Amino acid sequence: GNNHMILDENSQCSIIGDGTFIVTEGTVNFNPESILNQTCHIQLINTSINGSIYGTWKSENKLYVTECDWNRVKLKSSNTRLFLYENNISRATINLNNTTFNVSNCNIYYSIFKSIDHNSVNHFSGNSIESEYGLMGASVEFISGTIVNIQENVFYEGELGLILDNSKSNLKCNRFSGFDVALTLRGKNTTYMNPETGGGYNVFENNGLHLNFDCSQPPSIHKGKNKFGTYGTFCFSGTLKMICNNIFHLEGNNFNVTQSGFNIFNCNPNCLSTSIITSINLSDEIVISCNDDSTTTSDDGKKVYLENSGFDLLGREITKEENKSGIYFKRRNDGHVYKNLKLD
């Protein structure tokens, strides 16, 4: 415990060996152009990794980072496993290649997280992602590789939120707000956004464009119980690769009834640039509540039976504070649910 390491400018340090190198309650400081090469298993616990944006941590073995502050330093991981849990990550660039990852309950500020050709089972869940204008890419991007479970994350503010490029993903219980483009699907994607396929219950609110398609396969979104609220230009826009004259079925989702906003064309060579017809049902009454089939316990508010109780997007009971705004839901005495109420 209480270990401290400083990498001088233009220096290189290697941590090698067959065992596990553990740093607890320590600091690792990177000066410009310094590099740390990791080829053994490392665990960082309650440690501060900070310094220059031109410093780089190169990981080629298992890296477990728990309850740490990671500021500015680049992380490059290849052919290994990465575990990030309950960390504060700020102004960092994280690039993964052929890496299995589990990123959970992290606060990620003004950073880029990008994974290419990931393998095995990957999780990106329970994270808070705050972006900013001027980032060189999306806040989070997954390219190719095996399936990624993207669940219960909050994305807010910036240019590009999440990009799925030729990837396989489950999107469940995520919230996107304040982006120029919240979600981009590109190329040969398999994107699950309904409960039948393990996704759904996502909320898109106050984005310039909620969903952008870049010659993508259509997502599995029919009866997805997703909410698409207010937007700037379009709700959905771009190009989808679909069978000619097929209808893009969007029933079973909540849409802002005051805006139309579908600007989608076909990139199928047999019917290139023809408009794609969408089908929605504005009369659908959708209660957005994740884990709706979960068993309720005495300390679990995922399902709420109390009369006049308020609950949030994830179905958990909430205390409605004055002078606070947000979406919540309420169960009445007769068992019906008010949907999409706002606190003023």
C-alpha cells in the first residue's frame, strides 16, 4: 500500500513477471511522452493515475482497476482482459484491441472509450458518460468483435454519444440526452433494442438527432418499449440496408407525437436512395420500466405496488424532491400508471 511511481519525460518503464502486481492507495504519475509497458497481471485499487495526455499505459496482460482516479493518461490494451469498476475517468483516451472488457459503475468525463475486435462476453453497464464538444470521435465506440451488453448507462452532452460499427450489441435501459447525434449504427450491425432479444427500455431525450443510420442493418426495435422524446432535426435519419419495399416496424415504442421526424432511405443497391416507410402506433401505452419480470424483494423497488408511489426509469421507487426536474412514473389507486410525467 501507499506506493508512488513517477515516470520522467520520454522515459519507459516495464512491469513484467509471472505473478500479480498490486498497487493500493498509491499514485502513478506520467510526464509527457512517458510509457509504462505492462506484461504481467496488475491490480490497481484506490490509486491515482494521472499526468500528461501524452503519457501512455500499454497493457498486454490482465488489468483490474477498481475505485481509482484515472486522469488524462492514455490506456492502450491489446490481446488481454480489462476490468474497470467504480472509477473516475477524466480526459482520457482508452483504446482496446482484441480485449475482453467489463466496464461498470464508472464516471467517465470528457473521454473517449473505443474497442475494436473485442472477444468473449463484454459488459459496459451502469456508467455515467459526460462528453464535450471538440472530442476527436464519439464518447463510446464499439467496432466489430463479439457481443457487448450495454445496459443502464447515462450518456449526456456532446457531439457524438455512442457509435456501433459492424458490431453486435444489446442496448437496455440506457439514457441519451443533449447530443448532436445520440446513437449511430454503421454497417453490418446486430443491435438488440427490444425485451424479446434482451434489450429495450432505452430513453432518448433532447438530442439533435436520436438515431443515425449509416448503411446499417435495422435494429431489433419492434415492441422495444423505448422512448424517443423531443429532438432537434430528426428522430431517425440516414440509410438502412433493407429488402426493397419492406416497412420499418416501430410499433411498441413511445414517440413524441408532436413531431414526425423520420428521414430514412435505403442503401440496398437494388432500390438505392428510395425512401423507407415507417410504421408506428401512437396509441400504444408503454410503461418504461426495466426488469419488469424480476422478482420483487422487500428492499428492491424494481417493481412498485404501493399506491400513489413514484418510480424512475428503471422502476425503482424515488423521492420526488421539489425544484427538481426529470421523468418519473406513478401508479394510481386503480392500478393504472401515469406515464412520462415531469417534475417542475
